[in-house]
Amino acid sequence: MRTADDDGADAGSVHVIMGRSKTRIVLSGEIDALVSPDLVEAAAEAEDAGRPVEVDAQHVTFMDSTGVAFLARLASRSHSRLVLLRPPEVVKFLIEVTSITDLLDVVDADPGVDDSVPEDDGPGPDSAA
């Protein structure tokens, strides 16, 4: 088992992207106790926004119970169903053995942060017909 101090270790990171219609949390690297404060902050931001939440896990290389607890917290506190985007096999395995798959939807494609909001709303009320 590698630790964050080992050479070549992929330190974890957590980023929150506030879209117009939903909040995306992007996880990468090793999601473990070292990133726990960042996970708590990201969950609080997502909850405060009050939008649907999706977690992009495509670049996660390792996840322990800290990451599983984070997903469970988000899923249980969200007003809509949590979406887990592009999880690697290590994450899929963990959510299956912990039965968290009952609390969230796994999506293997990236719909985009604001897929439900059109890029162009069309002509405005001031435009000539």
C-alpha cells in the first residue's frame, strides 16, 4: 500500500465546479484521509448550492473508506439522486461492496456540467424578426 509520502504517489485533489444547473465535484488521485478536509468542504459547498450534484471520479487512482463516506454523505443529504461519473474499477468495486450503488446513479459518459441548459437561448425580446 502506498502512502502520500511514497515516490510516485498520486496525491488526491478535490475541485468544485458550480454550473448553472448543477454542482460537479471532481476527484482525482488518492482519495483518502489526507484529503478529508477538502471533501468536507466540497460537500458543504454542494449542499449550500442546493443543486443536483455529480461527482466525476474518472481520475481517481485509489479510494478508501474516506471516499466512500463522502459519497454516502452526499447521497443521503442531496435533494436529488447523486450521480457518479466515469468511476474507475477501484471505485466501482467499493461502491458495490458497500451497497452505496443503491444511493446513487453510475454514469459512464460525461454529460457536461450544464447539459440541461442550452448554449444559446435563441433570439431575445429585443431582436428583430
